[in-house]
Amino acid sequence: MIYVNTKDQDMEYDKDKVDELVLALLYLTTHEQGTRAWKGMDWAAMNRLYEKGYIGNPKSKAKSVMLTQEGAQLSEELFKKHFGLSS
């Protein structure tokens, strides 16, 4: 767990859950057959995804980040899990 300062109170949150949702949302901006995504997400979360091996190093001048094969697959699965509509 980590803490975030929101206005005048601290809020504890689960960074792994944040990372999961960030990875899921990266699926929305994938291009080049799902191998690259725009990196407009929280930098701390992007760095954690890099450390976990799901994306390439986000610290570059490029406006997008490369997803690893595992990251691309998991990104799609998580997007469907959290945002897909049930039939």
C-alpha cells in the first residue's frame, strides 16, 4: 500500500490495483497491432509496469511506449475484464 495526498487528507491505496487498471486503459490507446500505446498515464504507475516487464522503458522522448508480448496480451484481458459488457 502507498499513500496519496489528496487535498487535505492522506488516502491509502493499492498500487497493484492501480497498475492493473493503468495497463487495462493502455489497451484503449494501442496502435501498431497492439504493440504500442500512448503513455499519458501516471509516471509512477508506468515505471512500475516497466519494472514488472509489461512495457518498455517509458523514460524516452517518444509519446508512446512499447508493450511486451505479455503486456499486450494482459492489457487486452484486463480491459475486457474491467470494462467489457456482459452478453
